[in-house]
Amino acid sequence: MRDHDEVFRRVMEAKEQYEQQKKEKSMFRFMKSAPGGGATDEKEGRREPSKAFVWAMRAVAALVCIAMIGGIIAAVVLGSKGKNTKEGRVGSGESGENPTQQVSNNPTEGVTGTPQAEGRTLTIWCDAVEGSYMKDGFELALADMRTRYPDVTVNVVTYADVENEYKTALKAAIQEHTAPDIFYAWDGESFKDLVELGQVYCLDNVYANYADVLPEAACGSTTYNGRKYGAPYTFTANAIFVNMDVLRSVGINTVPGTYDDMIECFEALSMRGITPVACATGRGQEWVMGQLLEQLMLKNVGAQTLEAVFRGEASWQTAGIAEAVELFEEFVREGYIYNISRDGGPDDDTVKEDFEAGRYAFYVSGSWSCPELSACESDIVVMEFPVINSRDAGSSQYLTGPVGAFSVYNGSSDKELAAQYAMELAQLVSKYVFLDEGGLPAWKVNYDTTGVDALSAQVAEMTQHANAFVPFGDNTMDINTLMEYTKLIRKAYNGEITGSVFTASMASAAGQ
């Protein structure tokens, strides 16, 4: 085994435990968008671990991982200089060779040409197992692709356990130079490592042929240093659902258009004894409160700043972040959300049911709630959280969950063909998964959506015109920072800290 391979192996092994811990906190959002997929018990699938012992053990493990990673990354930097590229392996930053067989086309639901593909074979690894949100949509997409590419043989390998079995198998295959041509990509640190180690093919050139039907903003989660390494197909997004029956009961007939309008709605509702916003506040529901807090952050500091803060590229001690925390605490003090003291309060399932029944007027949640809310008897619509600070923030900016995407192995002998195939496959999967109500479409909707529930269609229309997506905070923070974040959200809800204390504590936890 070459030195480069050994360094790669050690980096990825050290990362594995770290990623598992972090994903336990974030994957619920993606699984919630999956009919028949994910946790078999929806409530359990969303709850946070609460035992102090478990947290303590995770903290110790995380610290050990961080120490290992620091030393190993140094080894990568020192040990990889001057390596020659061999057997499809390249040094960091050299993974973006330009495809030599480009096709000029303007795809909507198909293409007008394909690369020379006679007698070629492509292997795909993904998570389209029986019962998953991907299964039916992937099979329909693959059938279409076999019609488009009749001379290409496609071998598909599926994995149910993405967090352990799949990632372990992929790392081993990359080590042995037997990785699949196309593989399911996940956003996060371990995928970023694959990019930085030169294992993922840059899709910039092939993307140029699809730029009019694949929004730039949708590619953000698999874009590094301005270069695209994944073809996205589906994602989840956060929005505000509005029970119009409740608003009309207090004489309001339209959704608020500005932040001031929204506060006026809150006041009118409060005067009638109605709690304006449905927000779970019970023990283990900090992720729900975090959705509201992050909306306040996003619409006060803007997408670019918030994502940089979440990723540790900008300081938490930003005035707009502290102001958002103060607004969150004001929501609690004014009774705009359920404000029982300390750790009491309902869980998310309970508040959602009460929202449907008319106890609340607004509900901050994700697109995974659309089918259920569309099916209830109340008149529910969806709106984007309004801008608070127009100097820094703007409209058409959304918080999102993990993004499903296909990437191409840089060591593939058919990476030009694989790149175009991955793009077209992603476009079709985007369509079929959306039609199956399994997630929002990353690609432009240019097909009949009859049968899609009304709220999913509304959220999809909103996000089709997005100019920026920001991953949820718990999808981007390391485990130690996330643990502190969760504790501080609870303290802010309890009114125990100020916004400046919140941001100072987060800066300390992030090592800033």
C-alpha cells in the first residue's frame, strides 16, 4: 500500500466515528421526507438522545477523533506533496479534468445526444433499497436511462445502512481502486475529505449543459471551492405553514407579507387567547426550537453569513446572530410560542396535531410535513419566513436538510460518460421522487405534477426560485459545537442567557 493510501485509510477511519455521532443528530430531517423509509417509529426517529452518560461518552469519543484527525491531516499535507498521479489517483485539487466528450443539449425530460457509449459498463452504488424513499423513483428513472442508453450496461448495488456498511464499503473500494463509477454522495465532512483527497470527479463542465434546468443554488451542498462534485436530486426545506382558518377567526384574511405584519398577526392572535406559533418545547425538542431560531438568524444576517458561521468559517460573535437570539427570547416572553417553564412542554407530533386542529396559526417545520398537513381538514397554506433585516438578508433563502446527490469516482475509466449519466439520472430521480412525495425536486419542474399534494407543490414552487440554501445547523456543526448549541437553545428558551452570551459561548465551543 502506498503512503497516500495509508494516509487516506487513517483519515477516513478517524472520521467514521465522528460522522456517525453527528448524523444521529441530523438525519431525522431527511428520513422524515421518506414515505416508508427511515425510522419505523416516526416519533422515536426524531427524538434527541437525552441521557447524560451517552452525551459524556460521545464527547470523549469526539475529542479523541478530533485529536487523531489533526495529526492525520498534517500527515496528508506533508506526505502527499510531490506524489505522481497513477491508476486514476490524483493529488488534491487535481480531480477536475475536463470531459473530452461533451454534448450540446438543452434537456427538459431528455437529451438530444449522448457520448459514444457502445459496449460500456457503469456501476452505481446507492441507497435505493426496498422500502426506502428512493426505491420506486430510482427504478423508474433507471428504466428511462436504459432506454436512452441502450448500449450501456448498468450494474446497481444498493445499501440499506448508509452510515456504516455503505461508507465502509466505499472507502475500501476506493482504497483498492475498485470504486463504482457513480455513487450516492452525502453532504458533510467525510465527503469533503474524498474531494480533497482527489477521489471525486469535478462536474463543472458537464453541469454547463444543464445549467438552465438545474439551479445553481441546489448544488451548494456538494460544491467545494467553487467547483461542483455532485448531481443533486432531492432535498428537504424549512418553511412556515399557516392555518388560514385560525387567521380568519381574528379577522385576518391574508398571510403576513413582512416581519412587522407577522408580529401584528401574533398580537391579534394573542389578544384572542390564541398562541400564534406551534413550537415543540419539551425535553429533547431543542431541534424543533432550533428551526425557529435559525429562521430568525437566516432572515437577520442572510444566507452567506449564516452558512459561514455554521461551518466555522465566520465568527459566532456576529451582532445579527445575537439579535436573532434576543428575538427568539422575545417570542417566549410575549407568549408567541408555548412558554411553559424549563423542560416542560409538548413534542413535535403533539403541536402539529394541535396546529391542524386550529390551536395555533403558524407552524415552522420542514417539507416532510407537507403530505400530512395537506390531508387535514383545515385550510393550510405555506409561506416563506419574512425578512427581518433587509440590509443583510433577503427573500428566497431557505434552510435545508441533507441533499441526495450522485457523484463520480475520479478513478473511473469512463468518468466522462459517468458524469453525463449521473446528471441525467439525477434529473429523472428528482422528478420521480417528487411525484412519489419522497422529497423536493432539486431540478426544474417541467412536467405534470398532478397528484402531488398541494403543500409539497407550493414548497417546491418556492424553492425552485431560491437564490440560496443554508444547511440546518446540526448538519454542519461538529459534535462538540452541536452539543453546546443544543444546551444554549434550551437556556435561551428559559431566559437564562442573553444573545451576546449565546454567541460568545458558541464561539468558545467552536474554538474561535
